Amino acid sequence: MTGQTERLHGERAIRSIVIAGGGTAGWMAAAMLARRLDKQPVQITVIESSTIGTVGVGEATVPGIRDFFRELGVTEREVMAATKGTAKLGIEFVDWKRPGHSFFHPFGLYGMRSRGVAFHHYWQKLRSAGDPVELADYCLATVMAKRNLFMLPTDRPVHDLLFFDWAVHFDAGLFARFLAARAVAGGVRRVDATITNVRINGETGLVDGVDTACGKAIDGDLFIDCTGFRSLLLGAALGSGYEDWSNLLPCDRAVAIPCERAGPLTPFTRSTAFAQGWQWRIPLQHRVGNGLVYASRHLSDDAAIDMLRSRLEGAPLAEPNLIRFRTGHRRDFWRGNCIGLGLAAGFMEPLESTSITLIQTGIEKLLALFPDRAFDPALASEYNRSTTLEYERIRDFLLLHYWANDRRGEPMWDQCRDTALPDALAHKLRLFRANGSLVRYEWESFHDPSWLSMYAGFDIAARSHDRAADYFSVPDLQSALARMRESIGKAVALAEPHDAFLRTYGVG
């Protein structure tokens, strides 16, 4: 880099970052930016009002959260101890296909490849031959979850049968507090104030700063909007419109009530469908997180609250938290010198625990495309392109859960089956039904095993399989699968009850 170029770069460098709003999104951003921009002359300020509550029900995650921990320089053990966390092997879906039916979406692989052919083609071959082989029996994560067992995965599994991944459940409020402590220790400034006005530069269209109720004006170069559904900067002040997906995903309300735990400390999230929506159960060490996600045109708020109260396994620990939402996202996630994260950017219902993932990937993309004060539009354009794709891929995965149901005679679910699918999702389904092909698009959050768990769980069958799978006869495959089950059984014998693992791990 020449001296002139280096000097110009220094003159344009971002000197101050203002994060409007705290909560999970704000403090994840603050902690990671402070970590990655350490030793650089950048002041990071979080404006968080102690009088404004947060939604705070994002208690379940996906395995990628552990990458965030590593990038932040903390361990799973530290986070789980600070947040009353538990382990998560996947999600159990109860009554989604029809009442009385359940299946599991694991964080793991199914079976073993052989001769370059994916395991599910051998599974399909046996099914078409009349053998009712269960796909779930060939995933270590699923088998452990069914028995409420857990162990840490090995760093170097000798074969695919021993591979699985895991995520965590945690108290979102405690997680934000944990991150805030690290961020402040790393030099982040916290201002306890309510934002009353966003000042836009009339010439550049950029955010100059924000005014607060205490009379303090806070200016900055780069702004991150973490103000929740209000989206005070990106939506209200900068006018980034909203892409509404209510026509595809039926639910627009949620009510959450934590309760005392009476059931087992399961190493998984449970999602249970009912006539007007679904209910989540997230086990933590000190309580159970519960919530109903529902369609307001089919169920009133009062009825939803009464229903959730009647379905709690233990005594309630708080008053109901009612959340109204529109599934979708801001048309521009990055506009000018402002980026939206969390609910300020969009909302995807917590069916597959993607809310925190979207915060995490938003931060990662911002760091990869980090601007200077010239704010080259190409950076925002790429951020918006990739983030829009990411939201659309998650939307399609969630939509499959609703569309594939066989709950007959219930207006919401009947309407879901009649939903016209987006082209990308329709293409995925056509390919799988043709010969079991699994296609992966750019910016997909869910890999092939996740899609396979949905296809198997909802009995979406392929008409044929990879013909290379015919190298083995049906008896040969049955013997091979018996050996796979035996190998998984030996691995499961090394696991321990989930609550015992937490004690052994030093977090329970």
C-alpha cells in the first residue's frame, strides 16, 4: 500500500460506531465488533434504555452459534454456565404431519455413504422394496435425543455414523448480560437513554446522529439499528420498506410464558402443532421456555393466552408476553450508513431457531464488507443481495413445514396445503420426488440432512433412487444397515443423561 493510499484510507476510516438498542442483537454486535476491531481507533457506543423491554424469547439456537462463541474467544461451558444453558441436538416436531405423529430434525448425518452414493438412496431402495426402515434410526443425534442422552462429539469421527453437531438453549436475557459485560470490558461505551430523534443529513442522506430523552446527542460514522420491530433508524428514519410474507406463512402472533420444569431435561427443543398454530418448549436449567405461535384470524389473543396457560407443565414464572409480528424483512438491510440487525431487519418465526443465526450472519457479513466513510454503494448492494437470499431460503424451509401437513379439516392447515410455493422451493421438491436428488442453493442455512429430515418426516417420497444403489442387493443392504444400527448403539452407550452431563460438564 503506497503512502498516499494508506493516508487516504486512514482519513476515511470509520472512527465511531453507534449501536441503537441493546438486547441480544445489540450486544452480539457490540461484543464481536469490539473483538474484531481491537486496537483500532474506533469508538463503539451502545444506546440502550433501561425503561424499554426487549422481546427476549430467542432461547434456542443452531450449531453455528458455537462458531460465534469461538470468534468471541469464549467457550460453550462459559456461556452455558452464565446463561443457565442446556444442550440441543435438534427439534422434535409433534403433530405437524397429523395428530399423533412425530419426527425429529437432528443436527447430524444419516447413515453412511457407500461407493459414492448417499445413504438416503439406499434407504429409499429398501423402502420401495417393502422394508419399513426408519431413517431416524441411522442418526446418532436422533437416537440420543429420543433417550434424553448427550455427550460431546469427537473431534475426529472415524466414520459418518459418529458425526453429530449440537447447539445450546440459553436464557436470552442472561446471554445479553454476559455479552454486555464482555463488550464493556473491551472498551464499548454504554449509554442508558431513550432515542427520541434520528438526524438525517439533508445533503448526503446519511444518519448524522441520534437525540435522546436525556438531552444527549450522539453522533457517529456507522449506525447499527437494533431497535426491534420499531426499526427507528433503518425503517422509520431512512424509509426502508418491508417485504411482507404473510401470504406464505400464516402466523402473526406469539405469546410466551416461562414456567417451572416438571418434565425431563430434554436435550432438544419441542415444537407441537395445534389447530391454529404451534407451541414451543425450550428446556433451561432454571425454567422451561414456552410459547404459542398462532394466526390471529383463527385464534384470539385472549384464547391463545388461556390455551398456553392450560398447557404449561409447571407453575408460570411470569406474566404472558404478547408479540405481534409480520413475517418478512426490510427491503434494504443496509441503507446509507445504517445496517439493521435482529428484529429491526426482519422477523422469521422461531420454528427453526434462526433469529439469532440471522443476527450472527449479519454481523459476519458486515465485518467482511466493512466500509469506510465513503460508504461505497457496492458494499451495501452485496450485503442486501446475500441477506435477502438468506431470508428467502429460511422462509422456504419454514414454509415446507406448513405446506406438507396432512391435518385435514382445520382451516389454517387446509389453507397452508393450498399455498402456491415459491419457484425455488417448488424446484427442490420436484427434484427430490423425481429421484431423491437434494439441491443446495446459495446462502442456504439448512444442509441436506435437514431437508431430508423434513421429507422423511412428512412422508414426501421419491419415485426412484440413484441407480448406483442397485450395486447392492436388498439382503446386502439389510445386513449393512443392521451393522450401522449396532455401531450407533455402541456410541450411544457412551452418552449420559442430559442433566448428568450438565453436572459433569460443570454448568449444571
